[in-house]
Amino acid sequence: MSAPLSPISSTAIMIALISVTAVEAGAVGPTASPSAVPDLSSLDGRTFVAQSGEKGKQAGKKDTFVFRDGRFLSEACTPYGFGDAPYQATVDGATVRFHAETHSPTHGKMVWDGIVKDDAIEATSIWTRERWYWKIKREYWFSGQLKK
């Protein structure tokens, strides 16, 4: 024969049951609007070819951006030790905004922000490399199309 529950135990069980029921019913916690929910599937598997240049200057280079498995890669930056990195994406109608930070053990950090609409991409990156006696900070722009 089992012993009856103490008033404290029965209160704890009741609170737990009410919490689970409220969560299942959707009565607890904020709900995200569909436009604020990350949608990686809209970028994953897509590759873009872009012209690029330093901010305020004309295009001087090409880059290829690869979105795969929730990760972003700039192929032009791989020779400098920048690998792929996780990216965050949000959908606002037909526009997808993304953000990523790639790192190189020898060349610093690149912060990427961009917009993809239909088959076009517009992005910027800020490259910083710090040493104890100097700091490099350069901004770049990118404009391109989906690779077909």
C-alpha cells in the first residue's frame, strides 16, 4: 500500500500538470510571427555568383556564396583561412535577410549581412584584423545572381 502524497507534493504535481496543459494548448509564451521565424530552407542549397568591391569603389573581384546545411561560405575568402560558418536568416515576404560571421586564424573576422530576393543577392561584409599595434577594418559590397 502506498502512502498518501503530502500537500506540498500534490501542489507541485498540480502546477506541473497545469503548465504542461497550458503549453500544449498554446496559452503560455510568446508566439513568433511567420515573418520572424528563421527559414533556412529558402537559402540552403543555393549558390550565388557576385561581383564585389571595396565600399565606394567599383567591382574588382568575383565571389561565390554557398548556403548549405545552415552554413554560409564565401569561396573567395577560403584561400585566406575563412571557412564556412552558421548563418541566420529571416523571411519578410519575398525577401530573405541573412547574417553570418566567418573567422580565419590568420586574417581576422568577416561579418556578413545580405538580402536575397528572387534570384538576386545584395550583401556587405566588414573585414577586421587586429594586431597589438594596428587594426584593419574594410567594408565590401557584393551584388550577384543565383548560379544556375
